Amino acid sequence: MIAIADCALILLAAGRSKRFGDADKLQQIFLGKPLAFHVVTALEDVPFKARFAVCSETALDFASRGYAVLHNDDPDDGMSGSVKLGVRAAMEIGCAGVIVALADMPRVTASHIYRLIDAADGIGPAVVIASSDGVHTSPPALFGTGQFEALLRLSGDAGARDMVRAGRHVIAPETELLDIDRPEDLERLRGLR
């Protein structure tokens, strides 16, 4: 079993947000705070070995929230470049696994992260456990050390999408896995109860 205390959280916050328009979607206010800080708050008591925020142009201060900030100088390389930065940092400190989460998924819960860890019980270091709403797979996803080299070979904006699809899946409500890509996604989020 992979212990949460041996895992690094890699929070991806370096996307260009082209579908959202000119504004930094991560800074958009939702329920009184920036969108990105909802997942930060939800996971603040999870005892990760380390927390890495991979950023490019956001002005949000992830360091003040306990994250080591990794700057992605080439966000046009897509999600894979950010994943690789986080995995390399996790490897440097000897993590047994990484949990990759997105800063634009404000309704992810700590309970779901623990369910990902529980689902890895007995699988070993080659584990890939991803989230699913029962139809589509998505982050957050857990990758054991046996997947680090494959993560470091990724390219483009698909990131680890194929690895996530092929892994085990832990079901969560669609609204918990809501990813904010466009202004209408933010409006849908604001309309949820």
C-alpha cells in the first residue's frame, strides 16, 4: 500500500486557459476566494510528503499556502510539461507516489483523495488510480513510482490521459469532478447547490 505521507501532491496551475478567454480563470472569485484556492483548502489537512504547484503566469500565491512552486517556463508544451516538472521534484525527495490534481477543479474533496489511496492497496508501485464520474475519467489521479518513467516520457497537452483511462477508477459524483475550462463552466459551478 502507498501511504499518503509518502506521496507528493502535484497541483497543475500552469495552463493557458485559452477556452476561458483573457482572464486568469484560477483567480476568478467563487464563494469569496479565488477558484484555485478551493482545492488548496480542501486538501490542506491531507498529510502529503510534499506539495508542488506547477504555475506559469498566475499571480496567485501558492507558496503562502504551503506549496513549493515550480515554474513552467513553457506552458505551450501542454499538461505533460507540468506533470514532468512535478514528477521530477517528487523523485528528488523519494516519494512513493504522486497525486496529480488540477487547480481548476474546485469541488475535489480530501475524502476522494483518500479513496484513491485506498484503491491502491495491494497493487504495488506500478499503480495508476484515477477518478471517474462513471463515464469519463479525469484527475485527480494517483501514480506509483513504477509509473514515473512513463510520466517523464509524456508529451503534448493530453498529459497522462491514456494512462488514466487504462488505470483503475474511483467513482465520484460528476459535480465533484467539475473542471472549469470555459466561462459557462464557472456559471454552472455557481449554480450548483
